[in-house]
Amino acid sequence: MPSLDQEEMTCATGHQDFGHHQAPNHQRTSVIKCDILIIGAGAAGLAAAAAAHDPGLRVILAEKADHVGGTTFRSGGCMWMPDNFLMKETGIQDSKEQAARYINAVAKLTCSSLEEQAFHGRLRDERLDAFLTQG
């Protein structure tokens, strides 16, 4: 592949699910010029793209997922504080035990292996206790 100057990026397409012994099948499709290339359309990538675009820079924002937002896409953009005083004032019943059960159930879904759960378990338990106790 020829070398590219600082303003050019070669776009390639390929099948991502290639096996251990298969090489990706990239095909050169086009060359796009930009002033800045931002990898990742999470909160930081989107903010960087907006900040670079506003003064007139040509920005390309690349995202591998089928949606933008990164982890903020799933978070809903709010902070969950279980068993807080506002809930109690309005009669909403919650407890630190219910919150711990919920967090532990979600954490098990996101850990990739039993080894990872065991390795991070103690640290996670300490952080969970601090979150539920201190807020």
C-alpha cells in the first residue's frame, strides 16, 4: 500500500469475524481527506469532534459499534443512587441489600469469565460497599 500524507486516510472494509489463522480481507475503497481523525464516538470522541469542527477543521469520527455513545449509550446519562433520602421522603422503598443484589446480578452478566469475577470480586465488593454506604 502506498504511504499516505498527513491529510489522507485510506478507508478499508473487511470481514471482522476472521478465524485465528485467516488474514482479514481488506479492500481499499476510497481516500478521504481530513484535518483530524477521531477514533471512537463515545462521550469524549463526540466532544472532541464537536470542538474540532466548530473552528472549521475537517473531522472524521470513526466508530466500530452500530451506534454512537460508547458506554454512555447504555447508561441513560444519569446517576443511580439507591436507597437515598429523596426516595424515602416520597415513600419509595429500597434497601442497600436490594441494590447490592441488583448490582451483583448485572456485574455477573458483564464479566467475561469466572476467573475475572473471582479476581475482581474482592475489589468490587469493597467498592460496592463504599458506594452503598457513602453514596
